[in-house]
Amino acid sequence: MKVGDMVELSSVGRNTVYCRKLRNKTGIVVEIRLKKDYMYPIVVMWFGYGQMALLRSALKFVSRV
């Protein structure tokens, strides 16, 4: 997964209460941070919601932009 990829929530992300507002949305990866410095290294800009940092396991790749 790279910056600029379109993503949606995976089954792990859909089952997380923290992500319930993002269940039917797609987003674009805007930043990938170092795992040793941040607990949630992937920052995603969600259409109609805003930015949120998540783990890789909570995301599913949709397409390249």
C-alpha cells in the first residue's frame, strides 16, 4: 500500500467500534508513518469524514489513483 491508493475498511476494520462511521466510505492514503514511532501508522483521508490514522490490517486496497 502506497500514498495515493484508494482504500476501504477490511472486515477487521468494519468490526471495530472506532471505525463505525467509515463503514461505507472510501478514502485515499495520505501519509505512511514509521511503525516504531506511531501506534497507527497509516493516515487516510476519508471522503465525507476527514482524516483518521489506522493499522494496515483495518484497511483493504481498492485501486490506484
